[in-house]
Amino acid sequence: MEPLVALLHMVIAIMTFSKANKTVCTLRGEPVHPELWKDGDIIVGGVFSFHSSWEIRQLTYSIMPPPLKCISLNFRDFQYAQSMLFAIEEINNSSTLLPGVSLGYKIYDTCGSVAVGVRAAMALANGYEKMSVEGPCTKHAEVQAIIGDTTSSACMAISKGIGPFKLPLISHYATCECLSDKVKYPSFLRTIASDHYQSRALAELVRHFGWTWVGALRTDDDYGNNGMATFTKVAEQMGICLEYSLPFFRTYPEDKVIRIIEQIKSSTSRVIVGFLAHWDLEVLLHKFVEHNITGYQWVGTEAWISDSVIASMDKHHILQGAIGLAIPKTQVTGLQEFILDIKPLKSLGGAIFTEFWEALFQCKYSTKNDFVSTTPCTGNEELSQVQNLFTDMSLMPIFSNVYKGVYAVAYTLHDLLGCKEKCDSNKQPDPSTFLKHLRKVHFKTKDGEEVYFDENGDPVAKYDIINWQPSKKQHYEFVTVGLYDASFLGIDRLAVNMLSILWTNNSTKVPVSVCSESCPPGTRKGVKKGKPICCYDCIPCTEGEISNTSDSVTCLRCHQDFWSNMQNDGCVKKETEFLSYEEIMGILLTTISVVGAFITIIIAVIFFRYKNTPIVKANNSELSFLLLFSLMLCFLCSLTFIGRPTEWSCMLRHTAFGITFVLCISCVLGKTIVVLMAFRATLPGSNVMKWFGPPQQRLSVFAFTLIQVLICVLWLTISPPFPFKNLKYFKEKIILECNVGSVVGFWAVLGYIGLLAILCFFLAFLARKLPDNFNEAKFITFSMLIFCAVWIAFIPAYVSSPGKFTVAVEIFAILASTYGMLFCIFIPKCYVILLKPDKNSKKHLMGKLPPRAL
């Protein structure tokens, strides 16, 4: 209704203006007069809501609607007006600031109406005298600047109206971030921080207490909607989720309010962020009492967190433990006394003063014809006799903002008027120049507070963190428990004394408000389908991955040399596995190897002791000793496969194995050839032994071995074996092994050994039917059969054995084949030498030879 009335007034004024002579400047419509005024050389305007509402009327749309009738006196804005008057009086009495220039003022009542506020601003810009002036309406503004209004919505409308005229509007309480837009609001400045900072400070405060699942209520106007939009955006960036964000306005119908109540009751969050104007929260408090909405932790903005009226209304402890941001406490010397000295107001505005006096002292001025049912006013009442909102000084920081706004105007004028000993009172700056310099003003108040504006016309953002705690003297005490300073960086902006906070229900324990419990280390968050990111399941990290912090979003994979522990909250070094001398298997294989070498030495000693006996001579003693030496090397080379692989051990184990086995088989091959040649030599007319005597035997062993040596040299030169960490076979273990390097070199070594073994087996097989007493071939055949069987079985066992067992299989193959040759070739001879000496004779050895051999 109220906006419609204001619109009708404006439309009628425009229609009248369009019919008027364009060369005559005439005030259209009814003039509006200030509630408080005082003449001066330079006038400062003010717009405040001395009333918070207006009387609803029925409109006929056939006649001009009457002016609004304001109701519900607002003591707070009287305090703001008193703060403005105090600053102006102090400046006028100063001998250093604007000497010789007096400041006057015109202060309008907006009745809490945006449209009335715009109309008042137009009156301050153009004047309100009903007169006609020849020529166009071009003149300086009636006032140099306007102080006010209290709400963001009113400031937005007023600033859009006066912005094109470059007339500054300095607000003490409008915090909407949108007003920092200098394209839309070029002449707007303020002495209170923007919600750009407050919204971020609220989000940081909520995150500081670990609340990730919160509800939100906001005033359904520019202040609440814009502030909550910024809070929501920043909160999401910080990992905070809003379960609900509900608008509310004091004029909402009952059914709409009930839906809000039901939403809060059905919610699971225990924290409510209230981006609310104080009068909206007043209405909500009554509704919360009706529906028993208690036990929630409230987070508030500067609009209500330090409001003593709301605190006194909360009889049911709905807001107990509330925490929020408040404008830092400041003191302006003499301001409180000036505000409470109300009698000078009588000379400044008679009508408004009478209404104010009656509301303040709950009395009534009577006339001769009036019957007064309440206490009559005498005019001598004292403020010390009453205690109400006007005597409450809890909003002193806001009063200080009004004070600083007036002083910003004065300091700007002082610079522009070239004041030294005296200012030029006839030189009034044009609005554009004044606005430009006002944005750059920088001064300190008499109490040492620094005042300046940034590029957006905003001051530096600083907030006290207030906590509502029960008090014996008052219903609540506003306790400062921290500080937020936007000029600092990062986490230094927010400082909170956790020990001094009392939460809802007088608890010292921080309330918990989360959609899902914190995920412990070793797990990660998994977002639930269709739910906000704050609602999640805790999914254990897979093997090899860890999370070492709570609420980790992802699991981190351990370095390849590390593995996750049982709890998946830390990486531990992987167990390294190799065949060592300390473990049972290593000890066992080492023992078998050493025993084999020891037996070989014993046999060599026996052979050396009986070297002149027929059985030793008949079996080529030189090759026998060389074979025993190579067998001992074969036993010992298996030891190089045990222990931690190193660069040298990897090269040594494979080359030593290859060369010693070739030496061994070369000797066996030589003995096999000797047996065959010896048999052929017994035949009449055969001289074959002269072609394979001892020199040729030694040369053949050397030649066969040299080939293997050359293969090994080429292998080691081109791509030698090297230590290798096998990470593929076991996830939780590192297998230390020797990589063969060149696969071709490795299989060339094994292939050459196999070739000689097959050749030896074939020749021994041919000699198996020679006379028993002379024949060594059958033992060689059997030894080669064992050798080939072992190494053929070795291949699948080697491929399929995991980790250190691969090396164990290789050692077993070496020892088994070595023992096979040792036992098959030499044990029968030792048996004859030691236990059957009667058979160790030339007669016995030659006894069963064929007649032609004899």
C-alpha cells in the first residue's frame, strides 16, 4: 500500500510538470518538511526512520491520497539523529575544523518507507519551498551530503535517485555488498563495513567451529538476500552445506511462517545462521516461543547480535549462547551525554519532539478539550526515571558511525574551502568535486580512530565476535570472545578464545552440526547420491593407499617402496624379501653346499692318497682331479646366490655358475671321450690314443671352457645382470632379485651348458656296453641323466616359484646336479679303493676285457 501511495504522488507530479512551462522551475506536488532543522552556511542532510511503520488506509483512486501517517516511534533512529547533531555542534564549536563556517542540518523522517526516503532525498537535493523561478531547474543541491539511511534497501533506492547528481549519501548501517557497485551507486559511501566481508567472516566463523551442516534464515530484502547469497557461495567453497535457506519478512502471512517453522523442526542441522534485521527477528522470536523452537545454536550478524532489545525479549532462552559478528566497541567522548540530553530537541522540531517525549516517558500532553487517561506530561520528566530503548547505549558503535560520517563531510569541506585561519563560507564546492575529494578523505577522530574509504566507498572491515551469556544483572551479557580483522591475511583474520564461550544450554562443549560424522584417517569421503557434499559415507582406503587426516576427500597411493599399514593411515616401508644366510632355508642350503664341497675335498684327498693305484690311473687321474676341483667350485658358486643382491654378486653368481658348470661338464666329456678312445685303442692296429692323449684332453677342456668365458664376457659387456626390485609379484613386499640384463646372454650361457651336457650324455650312452671292469661310461651316463632331469625340471619350477623361492630352486638345481655327478662318478671308485682293495688291481681291471683287448 505504502509504495503505491508514493508512486501516485510521483506520477501526479510528473504529469503536472509535463504540462508546465518548461522555462519555469516550479515545485510540483506538496512540499515535505524536515522534522529537525537548523540553518547554517552549509547544510548537511539526514534521513532516519523516526517511525518504523505507517497507518494503512483504503485508497479510492479518485482523489489525491493524503500523506502517510507515520506510527510506531523508533527510538534507535532518534539516537542516530542525536549523534549527527552532536557531531555538527562539535564541528561548529571547533576553532581548527571549518573555522568561520557553520554547519546546518535538515533531517527527515522516512517512516521506514523506501519511497518516503527517496522523496525526502529529493527534497534535500532540490529544496522544499513552493515557489517558481524563471529559467530551467539548474542550481546547486540544497545540502552538501546526506547522512543515512539505516537499511540497505532504502539506501539503494535513494542512491539511485541522487547518484546522477553526484550528491553523496553516507550510511552508518547499510551493509549490503551490492552498494559497493560504483556503477549503480556512484555517490554512495558508508562508515560500516560491507557484507562482502561480514558474509565471509560468518563463513569462516562457522568453519572454525566445525559446523558443516547448517540452516539459514534471512530477511527477504536486499540486505538479507544479498548477504546470504555471498555467505552461501563462500560457505560452499569452505565445505559448508546449507540444509535450508529460508527468507522471512515481518509482514509474511501466517501460513508462510508455519512452513518456515516446520522446515526448521524437520531439519537435522543444529546451527542456524540468522542474516536478519532486528525487527524481523523480533517477530520470529514470538513464533519460536509458540512452537517451542529451542536448543539451536544461533550465529548472528551485526544487525541483531548486539541488540539489547532482542536480548531482553528472549525470555525463553531461544537465543542463549548465540555467537556472531558485531561492530567493534568504540567510544566517542561526550556523545552518550549529548544523546541523553533531549531538551534541546524541543527547539529543533516541535511536533516530533512532543510525540517523542510522550513515548519516552509514557505520558500525554493534554489540552483544555482533551481527557487524558494516562499520566499527563509535565515537561520536567527526567531520563534517570526511566529505562528503555532510548537509554540503551549498546549501539554506541553505530552512533559512532554517524559521527564519523559527519566528520568526513567536514574534513572534506575543510580541504576544499582552503581553510587556514578562516574558511571561505561563500565558496560552496560543486557536488562532483566534493564527492571526488570525499572518497579520498583520511583523518583521525578525537579519540584516535582512523577513518578512510576504499575504492568502493567502504571502510576497513573489523568485527568483534560476541557471545550471549546469561547475566544476573541483565537477561544476557554480550561477551567479546574474539576478533575478525579483514586487513589481515589467511587464518590470522580470525581469533577466537574458545575457553570463554558459553554455548546453548550453558554448555562449554562446542555443539556438533554435521550431516555425516567425521571420517577418520584411513578412510575417504564418498558422497551420497542425491545429497550435498557434506553428506557422505566413509569408505576405507584400498590396500596400498592411505589417508592420514580426518575427512580426507581422496586416498593417496604410497610410494612404490612403501605400503599401507593395517589402519591405512600411514605408509610403512615394504618388507624386502631375499634369500638370506640368517633364515632356515638359507642356512640349510648353505650347509648342503659346504658339505658337498667338503665331501669333494675328501674324495680328492682319497684319490691323491691312492693316485698310483690302478683304478685311479685307469680313470685318468688328471681329469679326475680337475673334475673334482670344478665340482667343488660348483658347490661353492651356489653360495653367491644367497644374501642381498648387489651389483657384483649378480654378475658373479651367473658367470661363476656358467663357467664352473662348463668346466665340470668339459671334464666329464673329456673322461667320456677317454673311455671311448681307450676301448678303441685296445683293438689290434688302433693308434687312436695318440690323437687324444693328455695334452689334447687338457686342450679340449680349455677350449670348451673358453667358449663359455667369451659368452660371459660379451654378456657382462653388453648388458650385465643387476640388482632389481620386483614390485609386481607381491603388493606388500619388495622382492630383491637379480635381473639377468640381457636375456639372450642368459639363455646363451644355459644353452651352452645344456649342449655340452647332451653331447656328454650321448657319448656316455654309446660307451655303456663296454666291459664292466674297464667301463666308467655307465656312471657318467647315469650322472648326465640326473643332470638333465634336474635342469629340465628346473625350468617350470623356476618360472612358477615366487620371490626368494626362485633363487632357492636355482640353488637346489645346482646342488642336485653337482651331487649327482659327484656321487655317480666318484663314490663307486671310493668304494673300491676303501672297501674292496682286492679289486683295485690291474689284474682285476683287465680280467674281463675281450680277448682282442688282452
